[in-house]
Amino acid sequence: MFVSLNEMPANSKVWLFPCSRDLTQEELSEIENTVKGFVEGWLSHGQKVTGSVTICENRIICLVADDISVGIGGCSLDSSTRIIKAIEEKYNISCFERSLLLVKVQDGVLATDFKKIANLVEKGTIDENSEIFNLQMDSLSELSNPWVKIKDSAYARFLPKTEIL
């Protein structure tokens, strides 16, 4: 059963699917409607799943479910994966690139491979205080403040090492 995002409990489970490129306004609308339709009929163990969807930064599909009221089982997770894979195919995008990192930069958001962090710091494009979208969040409450500094994230280990004199 689809409900608006603000009707979802704060501890609802969030799955994030970062798209390999920015989506157009038309694509955003179509994808959101596709996922809404999926959520409307989403079942887990024969029970309706209460869920919602939002798209952040014009490229991150955020699927939300109240997994406390109805446990989300393997088959229902598989069905959510299938709808995202169908979206990938229709819009010629990738939504399962686990190396994708979104970094705030002066003129917007830069999508990059997290292994390139050190190179981007050395070029002066970003620094340890640059903010990244937390693609590792679990709950809806975290979505209200999704940006974290690289130095405070799991990606800090990819920052260039500085020598102490």
C-alpha cells in the first residue's frame, strides 16, 4: 500500500538505488509513478507492505517500507529488485553501481567512483570536508539529513594520507 513519505514511520527501512546519471524531469515523474505502482501492490508473505518512494538529487531512487508492521521477506525484496532492474533497462541506466559516490561540489553534485577520492583531493576538486550522500543509510530518519563529510564516513580511508613532519 503506497502512502506519502511523511506518513511513514521514522524507523522505516530505506533502500537506495543511485542512478548512473541525472534523470530528466520526465524520467523522474515516470520512474516515481512506476515505483508507486509497484509499492501499491507490494506483498510480503501475502500481506500488503506499507511503503513510499522519493527520488533524491535527481538520481537516487529511495524505496521505503515499514518493515516492522510486515516483515520484508526474500521474495518481496526480489520483487523490488526486479522493478529497479526494469527501470534500468527502460531508461538505459545503472542503479546497482556500489562504487558510485555522490559528492557536493561548487556547481552541484559530482558522481564518481569512490576509489577516485584521493585523486579528486589532489586535484583540489574536493577535500576531506566535502560532503557525500550517505548511500549506506538504513532508516527513513537518516534521509532527512543525508549528507556527511567524507572524513566522517566509511570512505575516509580513501582520502590521501598526509605525512606528519
